Amino acid sequence: MSKSGSKILLATALGLAIGVGIGLLLAPAKGSKTRKKLKKMILNATDILKNEISDTISNVQSAFSDEKEESPMEKTSVKEETI
């Protein structure tokens, strides 16, 4: 996923979570039920954010490992050309 795409996804998820949280707090429901719903929603949002961060870290590590694998080959071809 591109940088802008992941930022949009993250902003959308965060906005949705905040909106639902405010809606739950303002809804005419028993306080204990509202708190349980809010807790569950926060835990789900946390899981989503952890997954997004994990995916981003994996993508960055993959990009660096791909770059690292290409570098020795480029150096070898340059040395062979100069000899």
C-alpha cells in the first residue's frame, strides 16, 4: 500500500472510531453497557492499528532487504567493467 493510501486508511479508521465513540457516549443507554461497547471498540481499533503498523514495518523491511540484495550485484558488475 502506498504512503498516501495508508495515511488515508489510518485517518478514516481513526475518524470512524472517534465518531462511534462519541455516538456511544451520547446514546441513551445504560452506562455500563456503553462503557463495555466503548472498550470493545477501542480494543478493535487498537488491533487494526497494530496490524497497520506491522504491515508498514514489514513493507519497509522488505524494501530495505531488496535494496541490500541488489547492491552487491551492482558493485560486482562495476568492478568487472573497470578491470
